[in-house]
Amino acid sequence: MDRYAVIGNPVAHSKSPFIQSRFAEQTEQSMRYDTCLAPLGEFERSARDFFREAAGANVTVPFKEDAFRLADQLTERARRAGAVNTLKKLDDGLLLGDNTDGAGLVRDLTVNAGLSLTDKRILILGAGGAVRGVLEPILAERPAALVIANRTELKAVQLAREFASLGTIEAAAFSLHAEPFDLIINGTAASLAGELPPISAQLLRPGITVTYDMMYGKEPTPFCGWSLQQGAAQALDGLGMLVEQAAESFYLWRGIRPDSAPVLAALRQLLAAV
Ligand code: ATR
């Protein structure tokens, strides 16, 4: 039986074992998926220990940059993201590092929500690791414009500069005034503190603009709640991204694409019940 785990700190409440076990059942893969708590500052030792027996791992907060450094080989999207959320042991024992977060977000938007990003005006809030991880897959959809707005504007400027060769990308502060956007993605950690990035409601066109919060919870996040008050056509949360990034990892490890829809529905029910 091939072994996998999500390595993080804290990790006990991770939904990954639930998701990956269902994917394994559904596709009849003989595998086991656990959580692995790595002490802070000891990611490398924990990961090397785990990989003596294991075939693959997901990596979560706060170790995605450590996993990036540990990987012997990187996919292009992981190299761009500067972070690794999926490790796979190759036949020669070397570790391949991938980042499936952006692909998970794009798949949730395009397949699950049925939206096209091509030629759309997209605003993304935040300029931390979560946003860096999704820029390449979003730009690959060829939006008409992608604006990164951040509390600390300089970080948005630096990020936009780094990705400029991949498409039309601009930086701004939260105070920006612009034509309304078709899609506004919240990639800040503001929801964790129950806060809202202070952007103008005029950036959202009632009945047209879709909003997406990379965070999720039992209740609508502050950003989803605000968007609906402003008349957003839809306000999506990040639970679908979580399941889709897991499906991408599973595909990298097992070469089979699981059906994410029933797993997302089960996870939504589980979240409502707690
Ligand atoms: P992550 O891996 O979640 O992206 P990070 O790299 O620490 O974590 O980045 C956090 C992001 O959320 C940053 O864009 C941060 O803004 P700053 O660059 O100005 O620090 C943003 N952020 C965190 N708390 C926020 C809040 N209360 N309001 C708005 N933005 C916030």
C-alpha cells in the first residue's frame, strides 16, 4: 500500500485525509493518506524521514517554501510560485515538487462554476504566497486585464513585475478606482481576522461581477458577505479550490483524475454539520 500524508504545523484539522481517502476509494487505489505534524524549523528532517517509506505528500502552512527548497526537481508552475504543495517520489528516489493551488483555483472557476477567464477583467487582492501561487495559471487563461491590489502596494508592484512576461498584469493599492471587474478574487489573509480588504464597491458591477474568496468557512466569509450585499452575481468560497488542488495532486501521484464533485458535496455537508 503506497503511503501519503499532508505535512504541516498545525495539521490535525486538515481536510486533505478526508478528500484523498475518498479519491482513493472512488478510483480503487491501494493507498493510505495520513497527517504528518512536522516541528517548526524541522521540515526537512520530517520530510526526509517520511519519504523513506512514502510515495508522496502534500505540504501546507508554513512549509511550502521549505518544500520548494527540498525538491530535487520542480515543475514550471512550482518554480514560478516559489512554493511547493505537492511532492512525489520519482522512480530514482528523487523528489519532484509541484504546485497545484493555481490549477485548483482555475479548475474550480472554469469547470465547477462554468466561468471563462479569457478576455475578462480580473482583480486579485493580496500579494502574499497564496496569490503568487495562482498567478501563472490565471494568466494562462489570457484575461483582458489582471490587476493585483495589496495593502502594501510595493509588494503588488514587485509581484506584477515578476510575472509581467506572462501577460497583462498591473499593480495597485486598495484605494484603486477603475472600470468594474468581471471577477474579484480575495487572496489576502484578511478573512482569517474577520476583516475585509477596503476596496471600493464601484469595482463590482451588480449582477455581473463574480467574487471568489480563497478562504472558506461554515458561514460565508466577510468578503463573500460583503460581495453579496453589493449585488455580486455569485460569491464563491475556496472550498472548491481545496478539493481541486487535491485532485490535481492525486492525478500527479496516481495518473488518474478523480471525480471531485461528490467529494466537494460531502465536504460541504461536513462543514455545515460542525
Ligand atoms: P499567504 O500565504 O496566506 O498569502 P502571506 O504571504 O503572509 O500569507 O500574505 C498575506 C497577504 O494577506 C498579504 O497580501 C497581506 O497584505 P500585506 O502584504 O500588506 O501584509 C494580506 N493581509 C493580511 N491581513 C490582511 C488584512 N487584515 N487586510 C488586508 N490584507 C491583509
